[in-house]
Amino acid sequence: MNNKIFKKKILFITGTRADFGKIKQVIKKLETLKFDISIFITGMHLDKKFGSTFNEINKTFKKLKAKKFINNKKNDTMDIVLSKTINGFSSYVKKIKPDLIMVHGDRVEPLAASIVGTLNNILVGHIEGGERSGTIDEHLRHSISKLSHIHFVSNINAKKRLVLLGEQKEKIFITGSPDLDVMNDNNLPKLSEVQNKYEFKFINYGILLYHPVTTELDNLSKETEILFKSIIKSKKKFLIIYPNNDNGHQLIINKIKKIFKKNNNVRILRSMRFEYFLSSLKNSNLIIGNSSAGIREAPFYGIPTINIGSRQQNRYKSKSIHNVDIKSKTIENKINRLFKMKYKRNFYFGKGDSSIKIARVLLKKNIWNTSIQKQLIY
């Protein structure tokens, strides 16, 4: 039985530094079990503006079969990026003929991959479905779940939501969030290593990570300016990391360059390797913005989160997460109050053994007999 399973071809897709951080440990674990692994690299990874992070993938998996594909050009909207990704991914799928396509999260790249899988009668596995959030992400995530056959969810609440969506209970597995596998790793770089690599000397500092909300672009300029100027008024030191590549990202990048120009209290970075980001987060005073890192990763370390706006509005609410209106004085006061606070660690999204749990599922013979034809369960 195992020999047949080991020969199974599993194709992963990654379009952002964030989702690669999530799937990295899963790929490593499956590699040790001799599955035939391939990875389709696209999106932000191939953009110099965001640090050409495909280099990190190449360094991490030197022997992995990989395909690079540029799925967007300047000013491409999400629907165009989706169509390009479908086209490129479909060609690669027909070439390598995988037994399973593994996708993560709620972006257009996994949506494209799940569409290709479904329409080509290939099993699709979805990591971290059943979550709640704000904006377009929620639409994409639930669409991906409905196109997927096997689900690897973070917790019981996520499983319940997929059941409500009509998914088969027997195909939903609670495995936790795979990024916690890295966070639980004793081999995370020391803060001194992070400081040397990314050239900053801050000891007490916050992290600013602010993405565009694609459904609220009319307010983006004003709200970004309020947030950034609040950071300056706080007089605290901050690591500032570029946003993701959603529509509106260039406006945020331009504001970063303009508002924080020649400011010695900040270090601006296009990107960070995931392990280095985690180490910097673990040693920080707080994280501010609207990244899911403030909802999932920060509570795991007991780090306070200042969550701005609607992007994460329906996510899990840990005591360490503080939702703040986009008002200058409110943000400044919250930064000053939380900068020296620490919370108990929160394990709502798992304890750091997700890759092992996912591997156990894929080592079961019956999982490969999952029907391609899905039906609504009610």
C-alpha cells in the first residue's frame, strides 16, 4: 500500500511570501516520505518590487521540481490575474499530470489552481478553508473550498463552517495552521541574526504590515496617510514591510517612501524570509496594520496586535488583538499603551504539528479513493 502512496504526485502552488511560509513545512515533511512533489511558483515571488522571493524557494528546495510563471503585469486587475494563472497552471498540470493539487488560503492563485483541478478531474486539497475574514478574501476562500475535495482546517470552528457549506465531514481534517510548525521550531534565527541580515539595530520595536483592501480603494490614500503619520507621532521604532501585490499596493508603497523618508526610527523592507519574519515578530513589542499575521501568528507568541480597518473584521478575536478605528490620536494612544504589554500565548490555530497531521492523512489509502464528483451534503 505504502509504495503506491509514495509514488503519488502532489503539486503545490504558491503566489506570495505568506502562503509559502504556510506550506513550506508541509512540503518538507512530504518530501521525507518520498512523495513526488512539484511546485508552481507565481505571483509576488517573481516581482523584483517585492524582493524576488522565488530565490528563497530555490534555496529551500534545491532538488524540487519547480515551474516559474509570471501571472501579472502592472495594473492587471484580479480577474485578469486569475485568467492568466489558470492558463499557465493548466499547461503545467497537463504536462506533469499530478494526482493531487494542494492549495492554501484565499487568493486568486489557489482559486485558479482549484478551478484547473476540478475541471481536469484532479483531486484538490485545501489548507485553511472554513476561516472568516473581511473583504474579497472571504468570497475567494469559500469558493476554493467548494472546488476542493479534501480539507485541512485549523480548528473545529472552521470544520463546522465547511459542514454548513455542504462539505463531507469525513473529508475535513483538523490539522492546525502549518505556519505554526515553523513558529514552534527551535531553529528560528536569533534576533541578532535577523538584525545583521536586515540591517537594523532596534531592540524595542513594532512591525507595520498594511495591505490594500480591494473593496475600499477610494479610502486607501487617506487612511494610509493617517496610519503612517500616527506611527511617526508615536516616536517608536518600527520595521515596515511592503504590502502584498493586491490592487492598490503601489499607493501604499509610494506613501511608505514619502512619509518615512529619512526617518531613523524605521527600517523599510521589501520582504523578509518567513523564519526571519517570525523571529522579528517574536521579539517585537507589537504588530500593527491589517495582516493576518496579527491574527494568527502574533497571538501564538503573546504579541499585541493593533488591527486597522475591515480586512480581518470577522477573524478570531484573541484578547491580544485590538481593533482600532482609523483615527490618528486613537492609533497613537493604542501604540503607546500596548508597546510594553505581553499576553499569554494562544493556541487557537494549533500547536505546531500540522505538517505531521497532514502527512498522516495523505498516507491513508482511502483518501486517494476520494470521489472527484462532489455532492452537496445537507
